[in-house]
Amino acid sequence: MSAQMKRTWAEVSMERLAHNYHALRGLTPYGTKFLGLVKADAYGHGAVPVAKELEKLGADYLGVACLDEAIEVREAGVKTPILILGCTPVAYAADLVKYNISQACYDLEFAKALSDVAQKAGGEITVHIQCDTGMTRLGFLCHEETIEKSAKEIYEAVNLPGLKAEGIFTHFSDSDGSEEYTMLQFGRFLGIIDQVKALGYEFPIRHCANSAATLLYPATYLDMVRPGIVLFGHLPDASMDPGLCDLVPVLELKSRVATVREVPAGTPVSYGRTNTLTRDTRLAVIPVGYGDGYSRGFSNKITVLINGQKAPVTGRICMDMCMVDVTDIPGVKEGDVAVLYGEDQPVEAGAGIINTISYELLCVLTKRIPRIYL
Ligand SMILES: *Cc1c(COP(=O)(O)O)cnc(C)c1O
């Protein structure tokens, strides 16, 4: 079956990815490095094709969540430096040497373990020191009370044999919300960098700007920016000003009308009979459901676009199918394309319905959905 004949598919536009990459690069001064996030299968877009494209475009670094993701990208032939932002079990740390992958280093104990592994492997592990300035997830705690202790520990870590301390970074927890808190975090980050410098170590790559900070706070760029969601054409928060950067959505989720049926008024539709038709209705069956990552929470609330017109989802979304009302759209027939996410049908609308963010809806698209690269 050719890709376009599939029941439901995602079209991923490399041209649009390149457009966003260049738009973001346009924000940062010449010389600022660029780490492109490809974690969670590149936010559902496909880690390997996106990583290859970012490499081609000239990204300096790629970011992943874990070792498996890093190895997948390396084994596909990508040579660009890769940074694991999450935890790697020490038992697998030798793979960091083997595959030449950089690792976030979030405490002294882990640094010592990595140092041992690197020495035993007869190699070197490149680390980026992770500072917890207020996200409260991972990293040397850099609050005012702990900064001095952390500076000493970081200085000890960067001098361990077998470790190459290439970078230092922190992560903002509210850069799409509070400027005040973001600047508190940024101040703490500059503080720890200064304290470690005073002890005698300077990091070549200091980085902290995620998507929101890349759009809003040029002062935080330092040596490298680290945008994720904006690469894929979505704002970190749907209420942010779309004028901040010229971004275009990279992924469109599409399906095809599987069949159309006429159903009389008074008939209940789908599981739980949550929707009883109030008029004679033409229902199109669309072969997409929560088994594809199309949220059951959209039931009775979302529309899909068929022939450019909105068709409301009627009744509960099933695992593999849902029904949409096409009574008001003349001529809908088997095979017509239904746009689930795309132009005039933004992911953000779905996210709003179930009170989540575009990130989640993109990440949950399952492997049943083939990604077609344009
Ligand atoms: C996911 C992640 C990012 C990117 O976040 P976006 O909001 O998608 O830009 C940056 N840094 C770290 C540490 C992350 O985990």
C-alpha cells in the first residue's frame, strides 16, 4: 500500500522545518550556537529524519532525553554532537564513550561515576553541568543558600579525570509565564557560572534558552540556544504573540473518509450513546482514534476539516475510528481527505479542548501513523 493510501498519516514538511530553523537563527546573533531538540521522536515528527535535516541545516548540537534516543540518532549516521538532557544509568554509561554522546551531569556522585566509567573505557565523556536554578527537576541546586556548596562541587566535578566539561546549562520552568521568575533563574545561573570561574574553571558553552526564552529574552542566549517546540512551528504557550517569530507548523495529520452513511434522527452514536442525532444525518466514518494518539477527550468537541469545511466529531472517539457529521458538506465521499491537524485546524485547538499543550498532542501520535516526509 502506498503511503498516501494509508488510513491515517502525518505529513512532515522538511521545508517548513528549515523555514523555522532559519527564522530562529535570525533571532540570535552570529556565533550563537544552536541545539535543536529531537527528544520524544522529535516531538512526534521522527527523530532520525529531523536530526538529519538539522545536521544538514547546520545545527551545532542535538538534544535528546535519554541514551536510547541518542543511540538511535547516532546509528542513523548523524555526526553532530548529541547531548542527553536526562539521566543515564551508570551501568550503560560506557555507551557514552562508545557512541561519542555528551551527557548532562546533575550531581557530584554521578560525575564521579562517569569519571570511573570513562577511565575504565580508556576514553573521555563530554559533560554539560546541569544547574537547578528553580525548575526543581535535575541539577546542582543553585539557590542563594546552596550556590557556594554547588560551585565547589561543580569545580570538583569538572576536574575529574576522564570528564570533559564542555558546557554548563540550566532549564527555565516558567519562561512562557513569568519574566520575574525567569530572570531570578537567569541571575542564579550567571551567579554559579561566576563562582565556578572564580574557583578557576570557565565553560566554553553556557546555555539556558528554551523556546520561550529564545523568543522573549535575547539576554539569555549566552553561547547557545536550545529551542524545541518552536522548531516544529508551535508556540510554547498558545497565548504568546505569534508575531514574535515567523513560524509555520511542520506536521499535518490527515486521514480519509472510510465510508459515508445516512442515519435517521433519534439515533445514538458510538460508545456510551453520548450523542443522539437531532436530525437525519450523514455521518462520515474517519479511521482515526485514540489508538493513533487522537485523544478521546476530543469526543463531541472537535471538528475535522473535509473539503475545507468543518465537520464536528459526533459521539465518542473510539480506539480506531470516529464519526463526523458531514450533513452540511455536500458531496463528501469515501476517500476524501480529512485534515485533523493542519492549516485552519491547529493542534492548539485540540490542546485547548483537553487542557493540555501542543507538545503533548504531537508526542502522543503513535507508531501506527506513518510519517511522510515532504
Ligand atoms: C525539552 C527541553 C528543551 C526544549 O523545550 P521547548 O519548550 O520545547 O523549547 C530545552 N531544554 C531542556 C532541558 C528540555 O528538557
